Amino acid sequence: MTETRGESPRGRDAGLRAIALSAYGPTLLGSMGAGAVTPIVAVSARELGASVGVAALLVAMMGVGQLLGDLPSGALAARIGERRALLIAAVVEAAGMLIAALAGGLVMLFAGVLVVGLAGSLFGLARQAYLTEAVPVAMRARALSTLGGVNRIGSFVGPFIGSLVIVRWGTDSAYAVGGVASLAAFVLVLLAPDITAEAHRVVGRGAPRSVASVLLQHRHVLLTLGTGAMCVAGARAIREALIPLWAESVGFSPAQTSLVFGVAGAIDMALFYPSGWLMDRYGRVAAAVPSMVVLGLGMALLPLATSLVAVTAAATVLGVGNGLGAGLIMTLGADASPAEGRAQFLGGWRLCADLGRAAGPLALSGLSAVMSLGASAVVLGAGALVGAGWLRVWVPRHDPTRAPATGGR
């Protein structure tokens, strides 16, 4: 793939517009469908007779599916190409939604949710590889942060669509929304031009390498920069769990908690393009380190907030930190990925991030079992600051906007 740096702003904006339909349309549809389903998985389980613990386990199955699917997704995308992987992911996701909608028992619901998680892993990897192949490095961060922003917008809108259909047709109708969105994404990918076709001709791929061989070759990158991605994903997941838990601990009603989270989410969504511009203009560190520092400070300051205004302010700080890092993990993975074996590498990269995403709430749970929630927030905030230092060391070594760029590219 040829990576150009000296493009004009007008050319870069035109490039983003050119890939909008192919890359962002399916993302918006897929995230809307997932957003419609995510809030009602536990409700469906309870309606089928599950205990609270079993319902929570079922909700976790979507994340388990993503973890299980990361490495196989890399292998599949390398073998059939990103565009075909997107098509398969859309069909598999629609099938998972159908299974969940028709579930007459918990086993079938577990299966449907797991399939949706597996499809989400393939869809996410294929979209990241798709843009990495098609977009020049000079606009990579903006393209990928926009991908993350579009995903957040869809996840924000999806629950509202789901609630509208649930009121009229019942809980299971939310899965129908997810299935229709997946099929619409399939049609859009099928009809849109293949923006990676030229890149694949330039690379001239032979037989794809095994995932194990690619990960072994690039193990140093995954153990260093990949650990940084794990820290970022963990901090984000902690934020999502910490805000509602703290709001509940200080006596907020569910409506007040939703308001706090909504305000923070709006700030978060508004920053996705500035984050990408910052990374493209001033380097990846310019967003990576401030994002983690602000997240760490927000966690540490949250125990000082007890009123609605104060908690909203602290949650907004966390939203700013999260928004500053929009697209960061995908961009760092794209920067570090090799031209040969890119999809396989990104499978390992996404596994690092998904492990961090799973470990964050577990760390919060473990700490809160032995100390207060406020003390846990302070400890985890300090951990985020340590993660910022780690990123400061390793991110510049793989930043293609700063010479010399390294990392097996």
C-alpha cells in the first residue's frame, strides 16, 4: 500500500467523503443495530426466567464472543479479504439476531448473543483493516477516529429506535431491529465500490500467513504498544462502569444517572473528529497521553463529587478524556500493522484491546471488594496515569507521522 503524506487539506477531505459510503455507512447501521439490542439482553434473559447473576453472565457473552472471534477473524479476513469479511459478518450477525429473537429458552438466547459477539469481532476487524488499506497515512487518524465516532453515534441512536419498537411489538422486536440493520449493512457493502481493491493489487498477496507466525514475528510490538492499547481499553471500560456505580452510591435516581451519562456521552461524541485531526497534525502522542491523563484525573476526582452538578462535571471530564482518544486504539494498531499479514496482526491487536476492556471492570470489581468505591476510583486513576507514561514511551516509536517510523512497517 502506498502511503502519501503531502496531500492538501482539500484532497484529504475529498478522500474522507469518497470512503464515507463504503466504510461509515455499514458502521452506522451495525452500531445502531447493536445499540438497539445491548440494553435489552438482560431483560430478555429475565423474561425467560434467568436469575440476576445468569442475566449478567448472558450480557457478558457478547464480549466473550468478541474475544473468541478476534484471532479467527484475522485469519478469515486475510484469506478472503476485508470486503468479503464484512459481508459474512453482516450475515452472521443477522443470523445471531434471529436466533436471539426466536429464543424460547436461555440456551438458545446464549447462542444468539454469542454469535452476535463473534460477528461483531469480524465486522470490527474488517472495518479497521478496510480503512487501513484504503486511506493514506496523512489522514489515517481522522478516518479511524471518524469510524469510532460514527460507531458511537449509532450506539447512541440505537437504544432510542429499540425502545420505540419495543413499546409497540415487545422486547424481542429489538432483535429484529438489529437483524434488519445487519442486512441493510450487507446490502450497502455489496453495492458500494470496493475501496481496497487497488491496495490489494499493489500489495500482491500470495498465500496468507498463519496468525501464529505473524503474531510471533511482531510479539515485541504487541507486548509493548499492545499493552498500551490494553490500558486505554481498560480505562474506557472502567469509566463506563464507574460513573453509574458512583451515581448510585451517592443516591441518584436511575433518571439522574442516565442524565449524567448522557451529558458525558454527548461531550465524548463531539470530540471524535478533533481527536483524529490532533493525531494527524501533531502525532499520536498528542491525543494518547492527554486522553489517559484526563481519564486518570477524572477517576481520581470522582470521589470528591456528591451533588448532581459535581458528579456531572466529573463525568464530563471523563467524557472529554474518552473523546480525546476516539479512534486511538484503531489508529495505533493500523500504524503498527505490517503490510504483509495486516489482518492477522490486527486480530492479535484487537485481542489485546478486548482483554483490556474485559479486565477493566474486573479490576474495579476486585478493588471495590476490599476497599471503598471511592478509594478504588483513586487507585484506578493512578493506574491510568501510569498507562499514560507507558504510552508516552512506546507510541512515538511506531508513529508514521514522526520520522523515523519503526515497528515492522
